[in-house]
Amino acid sequence: MSALTLHAIDDNLAFALRRHADELGTSLNQAAKAILAETLGLTTEKSRPRPGFMKFAGSISRKDAKSMMAFVNEAEFSKVSAEDWK
């Protein structure tokens, strides 16, 4: 494995990297490596770190997502019933 040292990092870039690392819950080093790998096309969807709570969230299949959206689109969420507010 190689090592890389970056010199004279702009304050704005350092702040953005630190914020990104915090969002991912990783170190600055891991965040920088993830950005480099993704930018250079060396990652897959599954290997990308997900920010915050997303690492705890599940996912659904495209088929289930279409089914859920069809249900949501058919539902009448815009109607308000006076009974709901009693």
C-alpha cells in the first residue's frame, strides 16, 4: 500500500472534508480515500459509505418501491376530514 501526503490544503477544503467525514462517521483519511475512489470510478454502489442514519436504514426492491408509490399516488392525502380533528 502506498501513502500520500497532501500539502497546503485550503481551509475551505479542509472544513468541507471534515464535515463530510463527520456526516459519514469516519476519519478524515477514510473520507478522503472514499472521495478519491469514487471520483476515479473505483467504487460500487454497495461499497460507498452512506451518511448519518443511512448506514442503519434498509432498502426495498424496485418492484416494492413501485408498488408503494402506486399506493401513495392513489391515496387521497389531500382530503381532510373534520372527524380527524376531534
